[in-house]
Amino acid sequence: MDKILSHTWIHRYWVIVLVGIVMGMFISSNPAISSQLGALSNIGTIGIILYFVVIAGVMYYPAYGLLKYSTGMKIAMNTNSKQKFNEAVNYLKNVFKFYGIIAIIFLGLYGVIIIISVFAAMGK
């Protein structure tokens, strides 16, 4: 059952990649939309596709970890197995580590953006 569920989740992430490909082709083929994007229009079709691929890749790990947690916890509760329970909780712990690392990265980026903005404002 775990393989069936994980394959269903994988197909959902391929939909995100497919949306990225379609959006990239649509934006690059329509000059009216491309002109509204301003500087973002310079990244082109490949840039938009890569953006969606990266987003799908980043979203895959926590979803897979939560899937493994939920199926492992269901098995642990049905079989009353402490080992399966610990394995399931370990997947949940890894998901929270991932979110913590992402939060630290974004806080660092915000700090760098603020510092650059302050120096840019002082230079004017």
C-alpha cells in the first residue's frame, strides 16, 4: 500500500512540473504577458520551467516524509509495535528539521536583503 500511495504523490508532483512547462511556453509565446512581467520576462521558458521543477523538488521531501510518517504510524498503532512507532516519529522529526532549515535559510536571506537595502539607501 505504501508503494501505491507514494506513486500517487509522485504523479502529483509531475503535474507541478507539467504546469511549469505549460506556463513557460505560454508566457514565452505571448508577448503581452511577457511585457507585463518586466525583468522576470528575461528568464525565459527554461527559467520558468526550472523554477517549477525546484519548487516541486522542495515540496516533495516534506510530503514524502509525512506520507512515511502516517503510514508508519498506522502500522505501529495496528500492530502495537514500538519499533515501527519510533521509525514513524523519526520521519516526522526529519520533516520538522527540514522546515527548520528552510526557515533559517529564509531568515538569513531576509537579513541579507535588509543589509543590502540599508547600504543602498545610505549610498544615495
